[in-house]
Amino acid sequence: MTLIRQTTHSHPMEDAHAEQSWKEWFELHGPKLLLCARQWTRSRADAEDVVQDAFVRFWRRQRQLPGEPLALLLTSIRRAALDRARRESRRGAREEDALAGDADDLGLFGTAAEVDDRRRAIESALLRLPSEQREVLVLRIWGELTFAAIAHQLDVPLNTAASRYRYALAALRHELTGADCHG
Amino acid sequence: MDDDFRELEAELRNLRPATVSRGLLERIARELDEPVSNGSAAVGRNHDKGAWVPWVILPIAAAIAFAVALPRQPAQSPGAAEPDGARGLAAAPAFKPVSAQNLLVSSRDEGYVTLADGTRARRIRQSYVDTITWKNPRTKASLTWSLPREEVRVTPISYE
């Protein structure tokens, strides 16, 4: 099970306004959307549901809208995920419990053949970050959003978004350095 | 960001999120009406298959309940005197539909499709907002109900 796979290149942002098949676009950006959705949902299945809804709505009705498609989709996904989380919270569940608990349901890690120690250490450290730091980090690194977009997305001041990002990196570095020292 | 962070950021950027599941692709394909290659059995949503139902049913139920409940007169005690004409007013339906409007919001030509019998057809998907207004002639109160609606038109094409 892997959250992330190592690659040596990055993908340029494709133009969703242009004529392009949904599959091409989704194969490129779907993994990022799913990863971000996982920050706000209790399970991979929930994340897939909110991504599915948001993407279908986007592709049918919103892709001609001006603006950054990825940011628009992430906004939609986050709202849907939070609505779902509120419904779930009424049943006494919490996102952190799910993230920290059932590893089989995380869907964050790939097949054993793909996993190496370093990647596993990073993933593990990511999951231990406070959720408000982790979501900023994920939106910045894999969501490819600017700090301004993240601040808008999370409805926090820009400086707060930037600070959380720095705290997240510092915590990750601390965790990974510790892991290296011990292992 | 200091150099240590830059190094870490670069390392994180080199990690690519795991690919999405085949099941998710199939569900999206089904919703977008485009078959995925090797079309396997239809895969349903993970949860909330009928989640749209409340959004359609609830406004209708609320509108009906409102229309029925609002004009109801307070219960009269048996034998209570009623002014002339009051019985007629109370018996009359309070809210009456006075206007209905279908506003076309968007129309998208989805191109040609092949029907089950092999006929070629053109599919057009249109989104509307239907607005219905009721008025109570006695109190002049009005009730407006708007509901989004999607309509798919499939028109067979023949080449002659």
C-alpha cells in the first residue's frame, strides 16, 4: 500500500479548458486529488466518493470556468469531505482516528515491491503530523497550490498557511533525522 | 526556506501520489457515460448511492407541507358562530399555482451515440432550473419553489 511513489519528473499542469479526454486529465491529476481528499476523509473509500462527485461535476459543468482547475476541484472536494465528516462525526468518528488507526484502509502505501524504507519513513512521518499542518503540506507539495490559494482554501491568513507549512517541514525533518539516526 | 527545507521539499516533490483505483475510474466513466476499455461489471459508488434523493424529495415535501399547512384555519369549536362567507373562504384552496418557468441554464451537445438497436443518435444534455410560484389569493402570500433539473435528449439520426 503506498501513498506516494517515487518519480524523477513532475507533470506540468494540463489545461482542462482545452479539448482533452477526461481520462487523460484524471490520470494525471486524479492521484493528487485523491491524496488531498485523504486529508479530509476517514477512509480511502470516502475520499474516492468525494473525488468522484467533484470530478464528474467539474467535468460536466465547470471545466469551462475561468481559473485554476485543480484549485477549483480541491475546493469542491474539501467542502464535500467536510460535509461528510460532519455527518460522520455525529456518529462519533474522527478523521484522525481513521488515519492513525486502520492501516489497511489507508490506501496510502503502494505494493510491497514499491516500498522502500525512506518512502515509508516519510509517509509515516506525514501521518504523524497535526492534521492542520499536513493538509497545508499536501496542498502545497502535491496539490501544487500557492500559499495564497491555500489560505483561501482553508480560510486562514496567508501567514498562517505559510507558518503551518514551515512547521510541517520542520517536524518532518526532525522525524526523518531521528529515523535516520535510529535506523 | 532554508537549504535543508529545499532539499526536503525536493524530495517530497519527487514522491508521486499513488495512482487511482480501477474501480474509481470505472465509476467516473459510468457517470460520464463513457465506457472504460475492458468494461467489467458496473461498479457502484462506495457509499451514498442514493444520496441525491433527499435533495430532490425534501424540497418537494417541504413545499407541499408548507402549502397544505400554512392556510389551515384554526379549529372551530362546535357550534361556534361563523361570519357569513368565512366557511367558503376556508374551504377554498389557499395556495394556487400562478406561474411556472423553465430556465435553460446550459446545453451541451455530447455528440453521437449508438443505441442498443444499432441506431445512431445525437445526445444533448440540458440543465434547467424550474421555478413554480403559488399565491394565496386571500392573504396575498406567495411561495416560490426552484429546483434544478437535467434533461438528456437522444434524437435518432437517419442518413437518407
